[in-house]
Amino acid sequence: MKSEPEVYGIQDLARDQQTIWDGVRNYQARNFLREMQVGDLAFFYHSNTTPPGIVGLMQIVQTGLADPSQFDPSSKYYDAKSTKANPRWQTVQVEYVETFVNFIPLDQLRQQFTPEQLGVVRQGNRLSVMPVATPVAEKILAISQGKAKP
């Protein structure tokens, strides 16, 4: 799950401990949010920074939430076509797990994984939420703990 650190970074989640992951306005990313289950782990990826990369881990603690920003006319994520009876945008609540001691920059991810293995390394990928297969996730966790080759 991607966020720009100056908008909401891992340090913000560490401070807050929990937050809703609001503002997703891509249908494919929204559908990935809908597939999440309580207890799932998610990587926190800092985007639009130098260098971008995976900075930590969070856990899904609540699913099926209507994104409140879609109903707020003052929000840049407002959606006039969405109603409380039929919201178009759902989200999840996440909880801070850890900040990685070993930050994993995008360049390192590109060296370790193919675009088929890890969507974030695919050229032109702009999705803010995407699934990670278990074997890939395990390798990322090993890298973050210094237990795998960088």
C-alpha cells in the first residue's frame, strides 16, 4: 500500500497506531482493498520520494468501511455520485506493526523481483494498492530483517 511520506508516512502511522486508508480512487486498487481480510499484513511503501521503497509493515484490522472522504465536498477525494446508501469507495483500517530497520528501495526490489512477481516494479505502475504473493512477501520480510541477500 503506497502513500507519499509528506502526506501520510510510516512515522505518522507509528504515532497514530491506526488509521483508515482513505483517498483510493482507482477501481482496481479499490477492488484489492475489498479483498483484504482482518489479520492480513500489508507493506507500507513510500512513493513520490527519493528513493521510493518499502518502509514498514501494517496489519488490516477492519474491512468493508465506506471511505468518508467521498462524502466530503471539501475533500479532493469527494465523489458527487457516491451516496451513503450506495458508496462507491470502500477502504480498510490499518494498524502499525513495524518500521523496517532495513529500508528496501525500489531499485533493490527491481533487482530481486520480476514485474510478474511484484507489481510495484512494473514500469508505469501507478496502483496505490496491490496484492503480494506469499513467497514474494516472505522474501521481502527476510530482506527487511537482513536475512536475505540484498
